[in-house]
Amino acid sequence: MSENGNGLEMEIQYLKGVGPKTAMLLAKLKLQTVRDVLYYFPRRYDDRRNLPKLIMLRSGEPQTVRGRLIKLDSRGTKGGKVLLRATLDDSTGQVSLVWFNQPWLKRELEKARGEIIAYGLVREGPGRQLEISSPEWEWLDEEDDSDDFARITPVYPLTEGVPQWAIRRAAKSACQFFASQVVDPLPNDFRQHYKLPSLAWSVQQLHSPENEDSRRSAHRRLAFEEFLYLQLTLQIRRNQVKQEIGIAFPISQLDSLDVAPISLFAPQDQASTTLWEQVHKMLPFQLTQAQERVIGEIWDDMERPAPMNRLVQGDVGSGKTAVAACAMLAAVRCGYQAALMAPTEILAEQHYANLHRLFEPLGITVRLLVGKQGAKEKRAAMEAASSGQAQLCVGTHALIQEGVQFHKLGLAIIDEQHRFGVVQRLALRQKGIGNPDVLVMTATPIPRTLTMTLYGDLDLSVIDELPPGRKPIKTHWKLPSERPQVYKVVADLVAEGRQAYFVCPMITESDKMQTQAAEDLHYRLSTEIYPHLRIGLLHGQMKSLEKEAVMNAFRAHELDILVSTVVIEVGVDVPNATIMVIEDAFRFGLSQLHQLRGRVGRGSHQSFCILISESKTEESNQRMKVMVRTSNGFEIAEEDLKLRGPGDLAGTRQSGIVDFNVANLIDDGALLEPARQAAIQILTDDPGLSLPRHSLILEEIRKKRGDEAMIVVS
Ligand code: ADP
Ligand code: MG
């Protein structure tokens, strides 16, 4: 076999100890070549060097046990299930393995041969006998050789019909004969500098670690490498955009002769007073310092010839819309069009209403483009966009559809970026002339580690201040039995002239059931609880026009209470609504609860959020407690990441960017920053990764981050 790593492409059926039959089994895991097996890593390990004697077992901990199968017993339970109990004995003590409703297991266990090894949470069962429920287990004689037994044994993720021994055997053989052929893409001195062991060693150690330290060090090496490739991809994309020629909006040259510099924050550049002055006139409030800073950052970007690619992150209610409006104003004053894309029609309409109100007095035309519009209306909006008659366009995905054209789109803004993917961002950008500036805004506070990962190709601006006069929202967790009390509080606030949201339980099964739940709640509130109040209903199955009518009525205070599904989650802004009651709050994730809560606390009145939730699981209680404790979005995001893992965080799934093989954003988060620094360093020395020492790295990036990387690395 060759030395250049070609052996890794060999089919596994030719591996010593594997053969065609086992290879067929492994094909179910999509393992075909030696390389596939080498990179298919264990999910965890059994430390069998030191198995506890059964007499030493403790209840309450996951442990590995070993013993002879001395009894197999299967019986029906009262609940109509079949309970299978296998008792193991090692002459010091006994432990039972129990399963429910798995008849085929009985047959499997009846073929008794030798000893069983099993792993799982040990608990005290009936008669104080220790037992493990639904353990992982296997016959011991399936190991190739018995002296192999006393080691840290890898446990691989499996799929149905693939036994643990099959993948173990293949991995062992692959490591033994081929690990040494693994070629390391990272140069030696680089590895030394970051204290990373070689790839060959690391792969081999991950499959059968000598000890915990070497496992950790091998894991660190592979995680670092994955982060490095991601960061290189992002940094390359970022650098590439910066080299492109975009639009240099002549912001500071805007005519200022007839305007006195009245700005409080006295811009350095006298000439830019015009625009600031216009901003002050346009907005009905004073900008916060954070808003001003971010607007400054955006305008600076716009003025540079390189295209802007900036993320504005600001917690719910921090005033991102005003920031967007200022960016749009700058674009228009420089003679360009701007477009704002939002994820839902409700939100697009709200933005449209706000922007229309702000820009109309300045003689700037804003048009709305959403899917529900009639053909005629749509055509008119599209014409206004393509002729340039509309300087500003607001819309949903409708904006990026085929056929939508702009006269001179210079600035594309995407609101609530986490609802869109990179593709949509690019699609809107492509509607622009040349390389338009792109601004994306997100209210989803995400931990810094994730920002670096998800948006590492963007420059970041953070609005870290809420508009003044906001009183922190008071959040309470109430049990269902305390509902009457909650209803009373809502009634009192409504009597004072405030409005309320009731968010009905989230039912994931279907839209229909979700609607049903909302209708039920609406019915109960309007007939039993508040027959004298005006109560509206909003759910996802309503037609856009109906939704709009309800939202308008609520905004105009023609309704006291709005019963809604999560459709109000994003962006809805009614400052007079000061209390939100969330039913079955345990069904919502933390970031969703936080988004929902952001619908109140938008005016100067004290606002409340009531989470109605029974005590369900430890994890859901934890969520309620976090919500009561803090309203800081970033803190909530960190907790969310801890409780749920990154896969479920908003936006991460569509992006696919957190699909690492080895790395894990929670446990390995600390490696991200050094990996990013390393990526920046590499690219400073070798911007195109064209040096021979980086050729393998470039190859890996192309392979691993295919499509994304292709956008830039070509
Ligand atoms: P988000 O960042 O969640 O999109 P919005 O842009 O919807 O927040 O702003 C939330 C509310 O705060 C709106 O009613 C808006 O008019 C108001 N607002 C924004 N900035 C300020 C400010 N500097 N002073 C007072 N109110 C503001
Ligand atoms: Mg917003």
C-alpha cells in the first residue's frame, strides 16, 4: 500500500478482520472506505480497565458492569407492557438489566454465551436489588481477543442493525494498519506553536485512548482543526468582500452649507452635519448613545469603497428600526435606493408603516412588497422599485423573487437575520447594483462563541443600551392553579388603559391544532373571564388581510386583549401593551420566551410577563427561573446554549455551520478564539492559501465547507 495516503480510499471489506458481510453492515452507517472509518469517532468510552465488582456498585451513577447471565425472566406488567429482566452475577454480587417491550431481546439473550458487559444508570429496583434500565450491552466473546478487554473501549454511535462489535473491529483494524498513513494538513511548526499533536496520533487515540489525558489532547487537536477551517472560510470570505469595489456613498460631502451644526454630539466632520441634522428632525425621539455609535459605524462603512457587510446585534426593543432608517436615509440622500427585508408579513407591514411615517414628510417614497398583495398592487410596487420612483422598499421574501428589479439599489437591509439563511442574504445583495452595502440586524442575542461562528464573516455592531425610561419588565412564574390571580392583574391593567397579550400554548404537531388552541383560549377568555372586554385573535392560519386587520385594531387600541400564537414573536411593536401572559410556558424554549417577552416593555409604563407553567421537568423549571431572574438577552442566550446545545439555537440549524464532526461549541468554545487568531495569522502571511505549506489546508477547506467555501475560495 502506498505511503501517500491512498490506502485510506480502500474499501473496508478488504480490511483485515472485516470482510464483505461486515462491510455491508457498516454501509448502513455510510462507512465505505478506510478513511470513513478512521473519521467515525466514538460517542463515549467504557473504561474497562477497572470494572467495579458488582458488590461495589452504587446506585445513582452510570456504570459499566460485567457478569455471567444467570437468570432471564419475562413477564407482563399491570400497565400491559412486557418486562424483561436479565440478572448478571460476578460471584461478588448481582445486578439486573431491565427492558420494556423488547421481545426480540429475549431471543438475543437466550443465545447465552459467556459474559455480558453493560453500561447504564444504576438504580435501586424492587426489593432493593440494583438494576439498569435499558442499558447498552453486548456479549463479551465478541471481542477479538480477550486481553483486549481491559482497556478504554470506544462506544460508537450506531444505527439499527449495526452491532457495536462490527464498527469496533473495523476501527481497530483501520487504526492498526492505516492510521500512520493519515497525512497531517497542519504544518509541524504550526502544530508545535498551538501545542497540537499529530493527526495520525490523534485519530488513533480517539479510537482507543491510552488514557483520559491523551483522549483529551486528541479531541482538542481535531476540534481546533475544525474550528480553524471554519474560521479560515469565514475570514477569507470577509477579506474577499473587503477587496471588492462597492459603493462609496459620499456621505460627508452631502451639502451642508445651509444647515447650522446643532448636533449635541458634534461630529468631527462639519460636512456631515446635514445628515445628522436630518436624522434628528426625522426621528420623534433622541437616539441613545449606542444607536448613535452604531449609526456612525454604518455610515463610515457606507462611505468606504469596499462593500459593507455588517451585523447589527441589539436586544429586543433596543431600537434597531431607527438605526436602519438612518442607514436608509443616508443611501437615499446619496442618490441610491434602499431595501429592507423582514421575515414575516406582519413585521414587513409594521416596518412599512413606521418608515412611511418617518420618510413621507421628507418627500421620500416608501413602497411595500409582500406576497399577499394582489397582482395589480404588486405590479405597481415592482414598477416603483424598478423605475426608482420608490426610493425605499420594504417587504418579505417577495423582494428577492425573480422579476423584482431595482433602479439603483445601493443598500440592502435584512431584519431578524436568524430567520433567513446566507442564501437569502446573497439573493437580496444580488438585486443591487454592483456590490451594494449589506446590513443585517438580529435581535436574537447569541453567545459570543456563536457570533464568531455564525457571523464570523461580518463586522459587528452592538446596540448595548435600551432607550431611556424603560422600566425593566417584571416577570413572574405562576402555576396553573394561580390563574384567577393572573386574570385579575390583567383586568386591573386593562382598567388603567393598558393592553394585554395572551400567548397560547405552542403545539408542534400541526398548525391546525395550534389554531384550535388559540381559538379555545380566545373563546374561554371572551365568554368566561372577560365578557366585557374587547378581545382579538391572531393565528398563523388566518389570511394576511385578516391578520393585518387584527393587528391594526390592536395597535389602534380598539382591542384590549390580543390572543395569539407565536406569530407575534417577532418584532411587533405596540407600546401600550404592558402585560403578556404565556400559557404552558414550559413548551417554549428560552430564546423564544425572551423574544415573546420583548413585545412588552416598549413604552414608559411598567410591564409584566407572566409565565403560566406547571412544574414539569427540572430543565423546564430551569428555563422559568432564568426568565424570572434576568431579562438580559445575552445571559439568556448563554443559558439557552447550556440547556439545549447549539443545534437548537435559532438560526444555527439552517446555516448548517455548526455541524462539526468532533468539535462541540459548548465544551470546546474556548478554542474558537485561538482558532480564529490562528486563521487570521495564516491569512496575513498567505492571503490566498497559495503557499505549498498551506496546500493541504486549502484542500480540506474545499472539501469540508464545500458550497460555502466555493463562494469565495475558487
Ligand atoms: P427592535 O430593536 O426590537 O427592532 P424597535 O426598533 O422596534 O426595536 O424599537 C422599539 C421601540 O422603541 C419602538 O417603539 C421605537 O419607536 C422605540 N425607540 C427606539 N429608539 C428609541 C429611542 N432612542 N428613544 C425612545 N424610543 C425609542
Ligand atoms: Mg426589530
